[in-house]
Amino acid sequence: MSEPTQTVQQNVLHTMTAELLQKLHSVPILDSLQDNELDCLIGAQQVHLDADTIVARQGEVAHHFWILLEGRIRVYQVVADGREITHHIITEGKTFGEVPLLSNIPGPANLKTETAYHLLRLDEDGFWSLMTSCPQVRKAILDNMALRFQKMQNIAFQQEKMASLGTLAAGLMHELNNPGAAARRSASQLRENLLRLHELSARFTKRELSLEQKQCMFDLQHHVLSIKAPLRMNSLEQSDAEEALAEWMESANIENAWKLAPTLVAIGVDSNELECAHTNFPGDLFSDALNWLEAMASSQQLVSTIEESIGRVSDLVKAVKSYAYQGKGQRQSLDVNDSIHATLVILGHKLREKEIVLEKDFAADLPHLTSDCSGLNQIWTNLLDNSIDAVPQHGTIAIHTWTEKTSSDPANAGTDLCISIRDNGTGIPPAAQPHIFDPFFTTKEVGVGSGLGLGIVHRIVEQFGGHINYTSQPGNTEFVVRLPSARLPESKLSAR
């Protein structure tokens, strides 16, 4: 905890005045003590603070235990976008600071005074002396600490769930936007093509077409409808083919020759394919015939685009349902490869933003995971999200799944599902490595990381009866998760 920045008065408590005793008796953890028993607080510091003074800062190590005698203190956190989220207000008679001291974790929130304040402060030595010399106070502090720590964890876990939901929602919106926009553009262009086809068909009905003309149009139409997807050509080949066809059509006085060429080239049409139309359709009728052919080919391609876009949306919905509902309810058989794939779909926009190279090596014969636990996708979300943040632009993330036998003894042998997620990012600083699974520990800036991601990963892996290991150095960080394909009985599980 930080030192107050606007201390008005600070003095060591040597004697108990009647006024101070009255205030101390209003503190719930002290109200059962006699006046002489309150002498255990001798040596504490009386602190008077101005309004808007920071008493403790988010993420800093705690050094004091506090008793609020007068005033109110706001407890709040600063989140990634700079907003302050107030959790609760500490009122007169309340104590605080015991959770970070007893659990040896950084303070999870900021504490700021609202008006002028009067507090009693004990440093670490004074706090432990109080815990030793006053059994009633010790019991009250520990009970209060257990209740407060539980509430703090519940709030923090809910925040982590909301952060994951935000990641999921952001990913889903990014993923849905592209196929949705493509389908909308294609539908609009298809409407224009249908109107153009109607106009061109109306022109043809006013003309008496010969049998040769009808056969030529039929053959060209058959060619268009037989092409299921645009031909794949390299850029130079495509450019040359489009230029050659456009110049040939221009020489034949075709309207919009350069606009028609790309679509016709995409379905494999060149000047030789169009020779029958050139021969059988004189003047403006030849231009109408090619515009009609291009409108039909373009419409065919637009329908394919709409189908692909809707299929993409369906795949996203399936992935989200798999992500959201996997592992809930009764005992289930879960496909780990599918679980990772669904998470990659959700995080796809982040991978593309950094143009990350994704290397996947999924075991084809990976057994299903049989469990009644939930949260499997949360493991991959946190590990992959951390890797994406760590790697540079054009970085590499490699995912590998395989199986390992847990024992050479056939009678006791089981199968572990092994999942490796490796990246070439900055790595975890050596000083931080022993603490990465600790609750609230984070190497990210204040308000950016909650410090719960890897802690939650560790907890979920343990719930599945597995374990997680890692190695890290600059340019090579790897997390390996091992999960038993079927959760063992508790007796065997503890033996592992």
C-alpha cells in the first residue's frame, strides 16, 4: 500500500483517551474487548487524511492494516479503457487491509477518501503482534478476511467471465461482419444483374433469332452454368487474359468491354469461345449477347458468394454454440480438436489483424475427453489470447495435439490428451515465471490484465484432473496441457 499523499496529522498512539476508546468500541471486531484489552493497539499510528487522498493503490504490495474511525473510503478499480468501477464504500468502524497482508497478494483495488478522515494504522509487525496477543481480534479478523476474500474472488471471477464474454462478442462481431457485408453486396449486385438480364431478354424477344443463333446462346449458357467456381490463375496470367479479351471485344465494338472481360475470363471464356457469337450476331446484337452472357456468369458467381457467406455465418453460429455450451450439464464426450478449432474461429479476427502464421498439427486419432466438468474452451481462449498479445506482427503460433500413455503397467495405464500452444513472442520475464498462476498476478499494465486468466486456466485444468506446464524464453514460449481422456477416481487421481 502506498503512503497517504495528503496526510494532515500522523502520530504514534501511546495512551488511550476516552474519546478514542469510545470510537474503538464501535468497531465490530473490537467491541467485545475491555478497555484494558484495547492496549494491544498501543503503538499504532493515528492518521488524519484530507478528502480525495489515495490510501492504497491497485496492484501495489500491502504494508498496513487499517481501522476506519471516521469518514468513508471508496474502493474502485481502473479498467483497461481508463474507467473507474466502484465496488463498495468502507464506512466508519470497518477494517481493511488484512486480505493482502494475510494472503500475500497485491492490493486488487484503489482506496480513496471521500471527506476528511481519521484512521488507525498498524504496520506489518504491529498487525502480527495484534494477531498474536488478542485471540478475539484474531478470530474476528480471520472470519472477516475469509468472507471478504471470498467476495473479492467472486467479483474478480465474474469480471474475468465478462472479459471472456467481451472477447467472444468482439470476435463474433468481427467474424460476422465480413460474410454479412459480402452477402449484402452480392445480393445488391445480383438485383442489378437480374434487371439487366430482364432488359436484355426483352431486346432479344423483339428479334427473330435463327436456329444457329439460338444454339450458340444455348452452348454459351451451358458453359456458364457448368462452371462451379471461378478458375484459379496467377495474377499475371489473369491480367494478360483479361487484357487480350478486352482488346478483342473492343475491336468488335462491344459495349463495356473492359468491364465484361474479368467475369468472362473467370469462367474460362476467350475470343475462340466467342467466335460463334461473333459470327452469328451482327452489330448491336453481338454486344447484347455478350452483356447477357456476362450478367448470367456474374449472377452465378454472386449466388456462390452468398452461399459461401451464409455457410460462413452458419459455421460461426455452430462454433459459438460449441464454445458456449460445451461441457455443461451431464457427463459428456468432448472433442478437444473441435474445442480448439471453435476457439480459433472466435479469435480469428485477432490472428488476422496481426497477420499471425498459425501452424496446426492436430492428431487425427485423438480420443474424446469424457468429463462432467465445464470450461474447456476457457483454457484455449486464455492461452491463445496471451500468445496473440505476445507475438509480433507476422508472428507464429503453433498448436499441436497428441496422446501419451500415463503408465507402462497395462493394468493402471491411462491415456493423457496433450495439447501444446507455442509462440515466438517476447516470453515471460524470469522474475514473473514463478507467479504466473497466482491469483491477481499480471505482467500487463494496471487495468489491462486482471491477473486471473492463467489462474483460471490452472483451476480448470485441475478440475479436469490434468496439469499444465510451461517453458519460456524470448522467442519461444510453450504451454503444455495434459488432460486424462477419462477422469480417474479420486484415489488414483491423488496418486498421480
